[in-house]
Amino acid sequence: MAGLKRKFSDVFQSYEVDNLYHFGLTTEDELNYFGDVEVVCMMGSADRAKAFAAKLADERGEGKFFEPKNLSKSDRCNLFKVGKVLSLSHGMGNASCSIFLHETAKLLHHAKADFSRVRFIRLGTSGGLGVPAGTVVVADQAVDGTLEFGFEAVGCGKKKRYPAVADKALSQDLVKAGEVASRKLDKNYQVVTGHTVATDCYYEGQGRLDGALPTWYSEEDKMKFLQQARDMGCKNMEMEATVFLSFFQRLGAPATLCNAALLDRLGGDQHVDPPPMIKDYSQRPQEVVMEYLRKEGLL
Ligand code: R2B
Ligand code: URA
């Protein structure tokens, strides 16, 4: 696996005490504990990050009723470490996610983690595009809300577009792990690869007609948009893929996305399955990544 293309010291300015503000940590805290991390699992929901950590700990025999310790000292996210795996939350949307991408990378740098070994995976939910609810989509690359490839970031007052491509080997490993997990658990969901659309808005950004405001577009316009996305190879739509993939491409570290489709957007705007089904779909990326971690000898 390729190491970082650039040294962090070239990338961000070193302060005597570096502040990881949204974790509530600084370099005056004991960060060496994070030095052996090999896989970073990030997800939107703080509760899901905790539940995933508990499952990892359980599988490692750390006790069924083991309560994972939240290592974040801020109320902005949950941060857990189980063996060499981090499970943490990044909130909803590119803007929130971006904060935790920077601070996670800095955390691992300060902890002297071996970046030639670290992989980054987002485990999320999404709306499917021509795939049935419950399908797990592993991304090969991301497009934005206008269906353009890559991520347009505004930095220091200027717009700049960065590529947002997933690590091929890591994505393939996750697809294989997903096929095993789905079979083992007797759930028979599909694990597919495709482009992931990331939008800045759950409602109008994703062409929904069930937001609070009247829209300029009609049901027909919406369907055209969703079909265009599907026809260019997009399999799902969520809100963080572009920043996530472009960040790690810029850093030179392998990353991918593993998102469950909660519904097929070509069939409507709202989930139709009952809450226990939606919960089951939402947990599938965790099943896939657990299987990957087992295969990698990390559990
Ligand atoms: C998927 O689900 C969230 C919106 O409901 C958002 O974080 C995303 O990407
Ligand atoms: N998350 C999204 O961003 N969109 C959906 O349709 C479902 C989950």
C-alpha cells in the first residue's frame, strides 16, 4: 500500500500546541494511544459510531456488556478506539464531515500513526438510484449535486475542484467482504460498485419534492435528474462522498465509502419500509466492514 504522498509537516502548519478543537483534544493530551490505528471508520451518527465500537469490542471478546469509552471531550462527535480500529462520527453533510477529516488526520499524525497502513472508510446511508432498498453501494468515485465529477471546495475565498476517486483495492476488498457478510448472515443483499452523488441538501439538493418549500422543478424534472444520474453510473446519493474522497486523495491515503441505500429514489422521496427494516439496512455497512476487519486480522 502506498504511503502518504506528502509529509504532514509540509501540509499543515505546526504549532507548539495543536488544537483539535472539535474533539476537545490538544497535543497536550496523551495522543500516543492512537499511534497503532490502521482502519478509521467514520459515520454520520454519534449513536451508530458507539454501537459499531461496541460490536467490535464484543467480537474481540472484550465483553458483551462492555461500554466503549468515548475519547472525544467535546459534544460535537463520538470517538472510540477498539484495538487498531477507530469508530467516530462526522455529522451530516460535507461541511461537518470536513472538520472531522482534518482533525482525524492531525490526530493520527500527532499520534505518529504509520500512514502507510491506515485506511479510511465512511459507513453511511443513502438514497439508491435504480438499486433496491437494502443494497450496499461501495463507491468508485463521487460526483457533486450538479453531477459533475469531483468536489468543488471554496478555500480562502476561491472555488477549486478536486478529484474524488476511491481507492480501488480497498473498494474491491469491501465488495468481497460484503458478499461474504450478506451470505453468512443469510440476508442476501447485493453489494455493488458505482459512483456516489453527494449533495449539500437532503431535500432540494437531491431533487426531493417533499421539503417545506415550493420548488422550481416538477416531478418530471426530478425524474429526469435522477435518471440522468443513474444513466451515468451513479448508484446512490448522500451528503459527504465528495469531501471524503477528495480529502484522502489530496492527503494520499486510501479511502472509500460503503453506504446502504434506504430506498430507491426512482420510486419516491420517502422511505416506505418499516423502521426495523430501515434500521437493518443502516447496519449493513457495519456488517460489511466487520467482515473486512476480520479478514484483515483486526478483530
Ligand atoms: C446520509 O444520510 C444523512 C441524511 O439523512 C446524510 O448524512 C447522508 O449522507
Ligand atoms: N441519506 C441521504 O442523503 N439521502 C437519502 O435519500 C437517504 C439517506
